Amino acid sequence: MKRILLLLKMVLLAAAGLAQQTVISGTVIDADTHEPLAGASVTTGNTAVVTNDDGFFTLKATRSSLEEEGEWPALVVSYLGYSSQRIAFDASPFAEGDEERLPLTIALKLAAIRLQEVLVTGGDPRELVLAAIDRIPVNYPRMSELHHCFYR
């Protein structure tokens, strides 16, 4: 009888743990071309995933890791060369009536970064190599800078 009660308790605890799991899914696309973005980072709380080749993600987390003082943390989506997007949920993203919001479609916009002008000049290759060899002591000092930074 004790074994049956112990087994029943274990099954109920496992079921309670599974009931606490939350799943957020969706697709990350380019806002202009509507092409999927493979490799975009999707994070919330202390859980993070990366989108697949079709831009699809499934983020699984326990509700306890998502809740911070009664509030749901925002979903943050980022991708190299694009502006990050933060999606805040008013309450649980899985409350009744929110089923139409899932799966999510998240459109990221390109973020242009202006770089400084680069000037490329030609010259004699032999002179360039000799100048590089002459600057080895300046470019690669014998004393490591790390020794100065972490020395106590």
C-alpha cells in the first residue's frame, strides 16, 4: 500500500511539473521581403533558442522560470544586421483568449550602420613587406599586456 501511495505521489508531482511548462512558438521574418531569418536569437527570462532554416522557433520553459515578481518577461528577438524587437505580454501569453496570438510572426527591420571611409592605395609589394617587417617590434611587443592587466 505504501508503495502504491509513493508511486501515486511521484506521478502527481511529475504531472504538476509538466503542467507548469510553457511553449512559445512562431516565425521570424524580414519585414521588407517576408523571407524567413535562419539563426535569429529568441530569448525570454533565462531561456533562449535559435530559429531554424525556415525561421521557425519553439521556446519551452517552465512558468516559474518565466515569472518575475508576478510579471511575464518580454520576448526579445535579435538577428545580426537587424534591429532587435521586444514583445511584452500584458499577462501570461497563454491566458484564455490569447490562442489566436500563437504562433507568433515576428518581422525584424534592417538596421543600417554607416561605416567610415576606407582608402586603399597601391604600392610596391616589396616595400610593403619590408615596412611590415620593420614594424614587427611595434605591432607585437615582447611584454604581454595581459600580464599588466591581471597582475595583483
